[in-house]
Amino acid sequence: MRRPLIHIGYHKTATSWLQLHLFGRRDRGFAPLAPGDGLAPPKAAKFLSRYFIYDEENKLLSPFRSRSDEIRDFLAGFEPPERCVPVISAENLSGNPHSGGFNAKIIAERLAKSLPDARIFIVIREQTTMILSVYFQYLRKGGTSSLRSYMSQEFDGRLPGFAPGNFEYHRLIEHYHGLFGRENVLVLPYEIFRDDGPGFVSELADFAEAEIDCDLEYGLVANPGRPRLIEYRTRLLNSLTHRSSLNSYSRWANVRARKPTQLLRQTLEKVLPAAAERRFVAGIRDEIKAATNQRYCESNARTAELIGRDLGALGYE
């Protein structure tokens, strides 16, 4: 089997697009480490990642355990097409931003134990737009807190929550360099994908030694969202439509509430002035910048050195 590629995220860095149009497709130079051909591309790309995060009962895998024996058994029976690069792609391998990426380090060590010859692919994103995007993902998954509350909630020693230090990218990058070797880790800024999709994919192909046709559907948005002003102003309704750990498994959640809530939001979309949406998003960005207060400058300088990129030219502090 050829050397595998492990794409670990981060969240909100075109991971869904990569899984749908590249890593989950055997006709595009990669072979997802998954059984058979029956899974949809995103699920196929993510399949084996669960063994590094969850136990057999779908609960959090103990930090004192790994499932490396099961993973080796799976790999022993896996036969990818000859010209394809085996791949795992799952943003949760870099930790979940809504829990501060608390298990990112131990996941990295499990990956190194089970797949020591793998190449690692990481995509980062300028922190203001990253936090903005992550927050609205939190709302779409059932969260109800304001941005200020989401970003400022302190850790009380129990359930982990959002942690701004999770986006000091140099820490994760240095850890993967130590585990796999610097030459076996590719870090690309999301902004390159945004501005030059074919160039981004071409650089990935060279690193992974994959044969990829770079003529792909770059303009397709994998997870389009509704206007953010509407998502924000109607966020309390999420406790009626979602039941997840992000809203303490709301006791009020009811599937019957989803359709009227969706209709309400669609109606508001039709009357929302575009200027109001732009003003709101600009205000949210300013709020994030004020809250982070240039905390990422030193980390970004170190990250730029580690990956050999001028991050300042891409808008990073």
C-alpha cells in the first residue's frame, strides 16, 4: 500500500469540499480508508478517523487507550486501487473548536502509533474569520449563546468549551513535526484555496504524490449557510430545533418545531436588506478583533517560519 495521507482539518477550512470532491472519490487520485464503495464521499473520507476518537460504544476514547490493533487489522485487509493514495480526512482529528481542541495532542500521538509512515495535511485560516465561521457553525449545531458569551466563558474544570489558544497554530504544527518529521507535514493556508483553488490542489498533489486532475468544481460551496444576522437574532430557537451537547441536550427540542422555524428564517431572508447583513458581519468581525486583541501575532510569526509562508500577505496579524 502506498503511503497514506491524513488530513486533520482544521474545521472551517474547506474540509467538506475536500472530502466531497477529492478525498472521498476513488476516481480522483485518492482512496478513502473505508470498507467497499457504498459510503457517500464525505463519510468514506472520515470513516477510519472514528477509531482515533471514539471507543466501541461511541463514547470518548479514554486517553489511556488506543485502538491501534483494530486499525492494523483493517489496514491489512484494505486494497486500494494501484494508482490511488490511501487517505483519511476528518476535521475532528485536529480537535473540535467548541471544546477547545482538548484532545488534539493525544489524537496526533494515536495517529503516529498506528500510521507512522503517513503524510500529514493541515489547513489553517486567519483567526478572525476562523472564529467568526466557527461561531456560526456553533449556532447551526444548536448553540444559543451570544458571541461574547461563547468566547468569554471560563473553564470551570468540567466540560471544555471554546478556547482561543486552540488557534495558535504553531503548537499543533510543531507537535506533528516532532511526530512525523517536518518534511512529512504540509500546512496550507485556507486563503490560498479561496484565491487559487487549482494551485492549492496542485501543491497538495505534489506533496501526497497523487495523480489529481486539478480541473475541479472549486466554485461549489459544500455547506452554504443563511444570512448571519438571521442566524444570530433567531439563535434562541435552536433550543427548539436541535438537541446536542452545545445546548446541554435541550429538553425543549422537538422535530415538529423545525419546519416552522425554517419557514420563519426563510421569510426573514426575503426581507433582509443586504446592507444590514454587511453591517452586522462587520460588527461581529470588530467584536472578535477586540476580544482577541492581537493575541495571535507571535503565534502567526512562528507559524510563518514553520511553514515558509508570508502569512501577513494573506491577512494574518
